[in-house]
Amino acid sequence: MFQRTIAKSVEVVGIGLHKGESIRLRVEPMDADSGIIFYRSDLGRSIPLKVSSVIDTRMATVIGQPDGYISTIEHFLSALYAYGIDNLRIVLEGNEMPIMDGSSASFCLLLDEAGIKELDRPKEIVRILRPVEVRDGEKYVRLEPSKRAEFDFEIFFDHPAIGRQRYRFDFTKRRYLEEIARARTFGFARDIQYLQSQNLALGASLKNAVGLDEDRVLNPEGLRYPDEFVRHKILDAMGDMRVAGYNMLGRYRSFAGSHALNHKLTQALFAERANYEIVQTGHARVAEYERCFA
């Protein structure tokens, strides 16, 4: 398996979740070993995708600098994880990714339109060698060695429509498209009202999120999956792990994880060289993993 980019440039226009403004997104092919590069065309500034680029995780994953950042990148990165894209330029005329329908499905369609191009360099992935964990009270996120890419997430919300949910996802691209990609972000009406009073979440609507009041789901069409909430948490986790700059071979486990904990987890992972190794595809230790992208 070789490094991947896209076959041609494509673009789309969507609404930003927090500012509610129209945002043009363009994705462009890059050469091997270029990595994932975000570019603010309105500022003429590039932001490489790496753990040290993260500057905020309170409501979304944000990279860059206070005077030039890009917010809400996790849904798009989740799609890049699923498609195995290694090299890409993401051009934006604003400070956040468009929210689209609140899932990664629209970004998957965008990548399908662009097509996948294999390059002439071996793909590299991060292989987890020993457990790494970050906790905050009962909440935790953890990476463990595994021969597969696995995601095991559990949540609990004291709400009739959510309650306790757990989902175990054994990654392949096909299963991602079927089981994870369409799971939307969600929010409570009371929280949205407060955020909008602070000039945040101005683009939030039932067209790009699952909304909940005190008792029920507000979307007329209902849920896309019975456990859509925890599936979206896996979607987010995959995007947050992709901030590391590589796909990962290992098991991700979490109870009530968040963007903040996920960022601390990637920091802890790379803090000690004994935690991981960078492996080229084609090696016997990752042969099974290559089939996940078929």
C-alpha cells in the first residue's frame, strides 16, 4: 500500500457552525511526503496538521494560532482517516470548516468525487506498542496495542433519548461508510441558546445536528442510527487521532471522552518513543491493516 492523495481538486461551499457564515472549501492533491496542510487563503497562511498545531479543544479541535486558526476540523479528518489520505492541501476562506450535515458523509462524497491517487512512496502508520491512558475523574481515553484499528466508545447522558450507549467498531473503510460516517453531531437546545447569546453556534440548526430538548430528539426525521450519539463520538475520535499526522494501528477505548482528552492522549503517546513505532505498509506486522482500505 502506497501513500495516497486525491486525483483532482474539488470544492464545496457550506456554512460554518459557529459563525454561521458561508465558507468555501477546496481540497487539492499534494506530492508524496507532503502531509496534510491547511491553508487560510484569506490570510495567506499554511497550518500543518500535527499535534503541536492544536491550540484549542473546548468545543471542537482547533489548529493554528490565535490570529490565524481553523476550527472544527475533526469531521473532515475522520473522513481522511477512513480513506487513508496522506497528502492533501485544504484551502479555506475562513476560520472554520463547513459543518455540512453535521457528520462526515458529505466529506466522503467530496473525496469520492475527487478520486484517490496512489503515489510512489510507502504509506507510514503509527503502531501502538504499549498502553497509553489519560483520565479526568471517571472519564478516560486509552490507546492499546492491537493487530487491527479498533474503536470502543461508551457514553452516558442523563437524558431519555441517550442514556448509556456503547459501540465497538473494527475499522474498515466499508464499515466506516456504513456504520459511522452518517452519525451527526448533537446538542441540547438549552446549550445552543446560551452559545448563540455568546455569538457562537450561529450556524447550528436541525439541518446539521441532532437537537434535543429536555425529553426528546427534536429532528422531525429522527435518528439515523438508534445509537447515533455514540457512533458520532467514534467519528470524532477518529478525526482527533488523525491529528497525529498518521493513521493508527491499535485499539482506542474511551468512556465519555472529549476533544480535550483526545488531544492529551496524542500528546502522551508521542511523549515517549517506547509507546509507538512508525511502520511502513508492506511490513508483515501491518499486512492485515492494509486490507481495511480496500
